[in-house]
Amino acid sequence: MLVVGLIGVIAAIAIPTYLSYQAKSKTAEVTSNLAALSVAENGYYAERNRYVSAAPEPALIPGSSRADFDAAGSDFAQLGWAPEGRVFFSYAVAVSADEVGFTADAGADTDGDGIVQLWGYANPDGGNALASGRIGCDVSFLQPTVVGRCGTDGTIF
């Protein structure tokens, strides 16, 4: 009985810790991809004096498993940007009306509980305003030119 109780206590500690590490690794995807996406957008802007908009890809926010990212068949092909491999997050870019500002945002339901976490990167336009995210990022939570969470709580879908 003592051994079974000890195993139960160890499992009660180990399983939440493991799930926490797993969630952090999935979040690492979005921070590195949004930073790389901002570099691609700024490179595009340097050549063409405008940013390019991109519809959400994958079109539906993935659940708790990875999804394919169709770079060639999406607006991201114009940027020459694609994440490496399959993704947990859906990515999109909204461009300001004057095409000199953009917001890249991403959303995922990494644990499959129906609560979507939203992340973003916003580059202000000529009037120092931020474009609204295409996936649902509330840019009022973002610090310009810094990858961050787009809200305090997830959105329930």
C-alpha cells in the first residue's frame, strides 16, 4: 500500500510538471516564428516600401496536434517565409491602410480545451497606430515591435 501511495504522490507531481514543460515548448514555436515573420516582413518592406498581408495559415486554428502549413499555396509565399515543419499555431498578417505598418498574429489551442491563446507582433504605421490582428489579436495588449501575448486570457471558441 505504501508503494502504491508513493507512486501516486510522485505521479501527482510529475504529470503537471511534464504538461507545463510541454506547453512551454509549444509556446516557443510561436515566439520564434513571429520574430522570423517580422524579419521577413521588414525585408519585404525594404525592397518594396510596403508590407504584405497574409490570410491565416493553416486556415483553421489547430487543436492539440500539429497541422500542415501550406507556404506555397498561401500569401506567405510572397514573403518567402514559412515555419519549419508542422505547426501548432495558425499565423496571419494584417497590414495598415497606408501599408507601412503591420500586425502578425497567431492563435492555437495547444491543449485542446477550447481556449485559444493569441500571440502577436505589431509594427506601428505612419500615424503610430497598430493594425488589428487577423486571427483575433487585441493589439492594445502588445508593446510595439515586441512579440507578446494578445490578452490576459485565452479566447473560447
